[in-house]
Amino acid sequence: MNSFSRRTFLKTSALAAAGASLPVNAWAKALGANSDIRVAVIGLNGRGRDHLASLAKVAGVRVVALCDADTSVLAKVQSTVNGGNVKTYQDIRALLADKDVDAVTIATPNHWHSLAAIWALQAGKDVYLEKPVSHNVWEGRQLVAAANKYDRVVQAGTQIRSSEGLREAVQFVQAGDIGKVTASRGFCYKRRNSIGKTSGPQPVPLSIDYSLWSGPAPLVPPYRNTRNGPVHYDWHWIWLYGNGDVGNQGIHQMDVARWFLGEPGLPQSTLSVGGRLGYVDDGETPNSQVVIHEYRTAPLIFEVRGLPSKVGLAGSNADPRANADSAGMDHYRGVSIGNVIDCEGGSVMTNDYFTATAVDGRGKVIREFKGVDRQMQNFIDVVRSRKREDLYGPIEEAHVSSSLCHLGNISHRLGHTSTGEMGEKTRSSPLLTEAVGRMLEHLRANDVDVGRMPLTAGVPLLVDATRERFSGPHAEQANEMLTREYRPPFVVPAIA
């Protein structure tokens, strides 16, 4: 470790020790009921700008620092904050050593989420963390342990939970007002273009400290070059950094689906069916996928559709929600991106993040639920009160829902592209058979021949929910994928 890094970590450790010994009421008093909360935003090329917009609406907040591994992004955003009067950092370690920062919001790529949050907690900062809160199951559990050990506030960016309307809808379903839940479904029917195929490693822009950007991941050159460049955004579709659309959009819908079920932990088993189909590019994660988690209450099913709704849309940037056809190819019961909670006496449907509609068995609307996004306001309120039980996005809940994404992806990555296995694996669940059937219909409409470009039949995995590990067949291979090898000095510490 170079001298700068060592010096920074020494400062961070001192801050963590001081923070851990500071009583909760003393911390609240130190902030003061009328004092500004001084916030830094880490990661500015996407959701971080939304964080800035949300923070601007919260009274008593000052954005005092910005951090990004890309100095060109940093400079562009700096000019929009406080007239440019804001500190900037390229290295997160230097930012976390800044004693003038009370809290941070983190919107880095997924592979940085857990480590950045844990380092922030150790430095005595409260944390607002984008979803998914982890890149793998093990590091997510370390983050939960760190929040408890350092007694800090950690709010996850699962903002749907802040909607009063959705909270009422969950209570409505759990009260049994439309009968028992038969299936809790989530959907991401969102067009994702090919990211193209490169012939070799691509040069990294000089403005990016690529070692910092890579962080815990291996330091390998990027093999992608789209309109987002060789580094930004399309990391979502590369396993080293992202978790595919299951971990990008799916974390929201699987979190909501599990919330409606009232299930506090991991499922009994997991299975994925899907693949990256319709084009050949540098992306690795599925663009068409069905994941089923078997819970005691009812199955949780999540579906990804990344191709256009109709063949004629190929190459366009059309929003698939605007092209949903009557056959339901790009929606299920009118929902393209959202949830459908099917019950014995009707369903609850969400078509946006903060509202829901309940219908009876004949489709007649019986109740509507409305709300707004209150997640960032809630975070700041709890930073002041220190009452972590008031958080809308508690880190334990976000860890479990993020883990659902990881479980599905592990099943997929251990699977085989074998059309022959597909029928055998899906027959075990009529709901899975139905969901895969609709996915096949969608693929046919996009001229995808699953005989020539077959789906991957994922490995059925049994889950020991208490230990957050796999059991039974394939457990040894699957358990190895619950964590990763970290690149020093960007190592997630073992805390749990």
C-alpha cells in the first residue's frame, strides 16, 4: 500500500474507533437538531446525480463534497453544485478521511457498493446506498454486520418501500382481504440494445483512474465500447462488476414481491432459465430470464425481457412499455415494469414505483393505493433522530432482496445451454412453465431460434436460509460463488 493510502486508512481507523465509542444520543446531540447535515455524494455518472436532486429537496442538508474515479465526470458535476463551491475527490479513501462529512450517498458500480459502505461506516459516516447493496451474498452480510457494529444509519435505495400507498397495499394483501397469495411476480420488460462486439481490449480514457474504478475486482482491461464508452454504464452486463437486469431492475421488483409475501429471509430453493439471446456481443448477463424462488408462502417469480416487443423495432430506442401488444408479449396483465401479486380472490398490480391497484377475480378495480418517494427525506430524518427502526429501506431487508438476485444468477451461471433439459426442469412448477412459455413466445417474435441459440437451463439449488448457503446437489460449486477473491487493498473485511 502506498504512503497516501496507508495514511488515509490510519485516519479512517481512528475515526471508526472514535465513532464506535460515541453513544447514540451524543452523536445526535453532536449533529444538533438545527444543524445542517453535511453530505458527500460518491459516484456521479448516473444515479448519483439523482441523489443530488433528491438532497436538494431536503431541508437542512448541505452537499459539501463529491467523489468519482473519473475526473471529467467530477468536473462536469462540480459546476452544478453550490456554484462549484464544493470539495472534490477522485479517491474515496481521501473523502472518507474528511472530518467535515457527516454522511455519504453511494452510487458507484455494484462491485463497489458493499466495500464503499463498510469503509464509510468505519470512518464514522452514515450511509445511503444504491441497490443492489452487494455484488455477492457474503459481502452483503458483512455490510449488515458493519452497520450493527458501528451503530450507524444505513438506508438502502429500495425507495419503493417509502411509498405510503405501497405500504397500505402490502397490509391489504397480508390481511387476506383478497385471499391467500398464490404467486408474487416481478417484471422487467425493458429494451436493452446490444453493446456490440470488440476485437480486443479497449483503451481507458485518461480521466479515469482505472485501478480505483476497478476496486475489489480484478484489474483487467475493458472489452466493450458503446456510446457509454469502454467503462461506464455497460458494466451492468459484465459479471466482474454488475449483476445483469436481475440485479439492476430486478432488485426493486423482487424486493416488493418478497415484501408482499411477508417472508423475512431467503427462499427454500432457486432456479433460473434464460440467456443472452437475439445478438452476440460483449455482454455476459442474460437479457431474457425467468427466476423462481420457492417460498413457503407462495412462489416468487421474476421475469426479464430485453428484446423489443416486435421484430420491426430492432435497432430502435423505443420504450417497450409503449409497444406492448395485445398478446401480452411485453406485459403481464398490463404490467411491464412492476409487480403483480396474484391471490385467490384477485390481484394487486403496480405499474410504477409508488402506486398500486387491487382488482377482484373479474378484473374490477376494488381499491387504489397512492404514494410518493420519501426515501432520501427519511434517511436524513433518521440521521438526525438515530432511530434506525424508522428507516424505510433497512439494510437487512435490502441485503436479503439483493441476495435473491445473486441466487438466481448463480443458478444461471452453473447451468447448461440444453433445450432438452428445459422441459424436465420447468415441469416441476406449473407457474415456471407458464412464465418460460411466455418468454419463448417473446423470443419467437424476435426471430430467436432457441434450437440454434438455446436457453440456459439453470441448476436447481437448495438454500439453507439460516446459514445463507446452499445445500444438496451442486452446493459445493454454488457456495464458492457466494463471495469472490478481492484485490488488495480493496478487500471487504470479514465482520459477521
